[in-house]
Amino acid sequence: MSSQLELFRLPLRFTGTQTQARHILLSGRIVSYDLRRDRRRLALHIDEHGLRVGAPRAVSLAEIEQFIRQHGPWVLDKLEAYTRRVAHRHVGIHEGAKLPLLGSEVSIRVTAGGNRALWQDDELWLAARPGSDLVALARRALQRRALEHFRPRLTAVVSQLGRPIPPLALSSARTRWGSCSARSGIRLNWRLIHLPPEPVDYVIAHEAAHLVEMNHGAHFWRVVAALYPEWRSARESLKRLGPGLPLI
């Protein structure tokens, strides 16, 4: 049973106080799901993070699970499809591996060395000791590259607002591209480095706009448009390309 449980436990995401983590047996397989009791009607949603169930507060758990079982074949088919998709996104770091980088592609080269990473044109050289963690070495190099790319763009955008430049940090969140806090500054997902520059610039403009409006109302989107007029097409590109980014 434990292997079946793991098969359907996709990458975790943040769950709020209204969300309850549960599991159910479907056709002999244990399936994890998140239950939210703040919906007007029963509803199922599946994405790369797993199964989410929305339900009214008055509906009993027995009714909820009966509803899930009625849609059991659909649930299992969808979860298996997303499991295959996530597995396909995992990229091994080895000699000759390729990764998308800001609209182009970088090749991984591995050589002996003191656990250092060096960028040379369209190649990322990993000079590693025997037995070193190449994934961690590559991830650190990509994160440094991300900061180098993000910082000047954030500075330029925030300068348009006439605001102090906020602290910038990287995030590894599974479900959010960025966040903005008046206290701690702006965090950007380092995996944005795998995207072309346009959706990256949109995310930066989006988070910078939160320095003016901490909501997604009409005024917020006017600020985004002033900072990045092509935001609509860039957002569509982000929606299209984001789910396919490599996982390392």
C-alpha cells in the first residue's frame, strides 16, 4: 500500500487553515486529497499538485467521499497523467544534459574540480569532486544566475514607481512565481530563469506593483500596465510555458 500512496502523492503545496489533508481508497489505490469546506457545491479539481475537493460545510464526509468514488476512474486517469507529466519534467544533471535558460538553451559540462560552477557562453561547466552532488551544484549556479538577472530588472521597475528598492530574495515555491511583502520585500521563484525574458519581466512588474496596491483590483492592473505594457501577452506565455519547466 505504501508504494501506491506515494504514486499519487504529487509535490506538496501550501494549504491554508481551511484545508484538510485526507486520503481515500479508489480501486485498491490510496489517493491523497485536500478538502476545502468553503464551496457552494461539491467539486473536484486535479492538477500537477494532486486532487483538491471543494465542498459546502453542511455536506458530510461520507457524502464527499461517495462523490469522489463516483468519479473514481476519472480521478485515477487524471492523476496518472499528471504523474507522468511531472516525471517527464525531472531533468538529470550530467554531461551533455540541456536546460532552457532565458529563451535559449544551456548545455551541462562536467569536469573534475573543486565543486565550482562556471558559465561559458551557452554552457554551464560543473567542476566537481568525485561523488559530489551535481544537482545541488547546478541548482546553486542557476540561482546565482537568476539573482543576477532579476536584480537590475527589479531595480529599474521599482525606480519607475519612485519607491525605495525593496530587498530581493529567491523562492523555490511550487505554486507561486513571486510574492511581495511590505516588511520583507520581494521574493521571486528562481525557476523563472528557465523562461524567456518577457514572462520574467511580467512577474517582476506584477510583484513591484504590489508595492503600490496589495490586491488585484483595477488600480493594481493599471500600475502593472504602466510598468509593463505587454503584460497580457507575457502572462499568457507564463501560463503556457510555466507548467512545463524542468524540475531539478
